[in-house]
Amino acid sequence: MTSYRVAGMTCDGCAKAVARAIEAASPGARVVVDRGAGKVEVDERVAESVLQKAVEDAGFEYAGRA
């Protein structure tokens, strides 16, 4: 799994929104969100630019690889 930092997730709804956005951008990807740590883990190779766009389009701040 590859880990990325995402800022701005303040509730479980935020975490679910981030997961849905990444899954929509990369169907079949397994996404695990740790809201408390501000981290998202993705098990499929997703281009970082695609992941960044998905996170930002969902209204959150992409903060790079963890």
C-alpha cells in the first residue's frame, strides 16, 4: 500500500468522501483512510496526479506522500 497525507478531514463523512473520490478515480483500488492521522493508503498503483486531483476535487488538501 502507498500512503498519502490528506489535510482537512474532520469527520467520518470526510473520510468517506475522500475514499469515494479516490475509488471513483481509480476503480478497483482498495482505499484505507486514517482520519486521525490524516493519512490515506491505496493498494493499487494510482498516478499521484490522479490521486491529488481526486482529493482536491472532493474539497480536501493533498499533502503528498506520507
